[in-house]
Amino acid sequence: MKIDLSKIKGHRGRSIEVNYVENLSVLEVNNNSYVVSKPISVTGNITHDSEGIILKLLVRGAIKVTCDRCLEEFEHEFIIPIDEILNEADEDYSYEVEDDKLDLTKIVIENVELSLPMKFVCSPDCKGLCPICGRNLNHEKCDCQIKEVDPRLSVLNKLLQKM
């Protein structure tokens, strides 16, 4: 969404209230596509101050993701506060403001991208998949014997097998 800053530019203390929904069905992040399951809503205000243009926004939404442990699909909800100052002297200012119009979509998507975790986990106690049979250990148990050997001792294990 583009916000017209001409209403507040040059008038310190004036602000614009923001309350809208980003019209995105898919979010592209680092060569991954995520389906937006709850619309991305943006609320807050934009104020002109002596420091520049101050953004105080709250972004809410949800995307469908796959758990990196058990491979189950789940909904990842996010609430992201955006507290930024845009100053005409900054290099990024021209990237975000063109003809007194602020492109909030770029700022919102950038902040959503930065807030996403490196790994998605459906719950903190997710047990993942059995490394031998591939069963989802959250739903069923398996009888696989997992024999873990410290890699530093693998040479000794080979000696034992020869004897």
C-alpha cells in the first residue's frame, strides 16, 4: 500500500493513521513460497517529526509452513512491531519513498521476512521422524533400535567388529 506523505510532510507532529490489510495470497521468502492463511493486517500510525518520518506499526498474520522435524503442515502466526525512522538523509529513503508516496508493502514484507525463524517447528516438544523407518513419532511409536556411536569412537567400534 502506498501512503501519501504530502499531508504530513513539513508539518511536525502531524500523523496518519494506518489500518489496512495487505492483499497477498503467497509470501515469497528466500526461494520459498508460503501460503498466507490469515490476511496480513497492518495498524498503527506514521508521524512526521524532527528526526524524520516515524513508523509505529503492528503487523499480524499467519502463513502455512511445514515443520522441519516431523514434516507436518501447520499455521505459523506472527505479530511483528515495526518501529522505524525514515530520514531523507538515509540511503534507504529513496527506496521506500517516491514522489512523497511511502510504499508500506515493501517495509511490511521485509519485516515479516526478518521475523521468520530459521527452522519451523510445530511445537517445542515435537519428536520428529524416526531416522530409520520414517514414522512420525508424535503420532506413533516404532520399535527401531537407534544405536548412536560417538564419531570419535567409531574407529574403536570397527576394531570390535573385527574381533
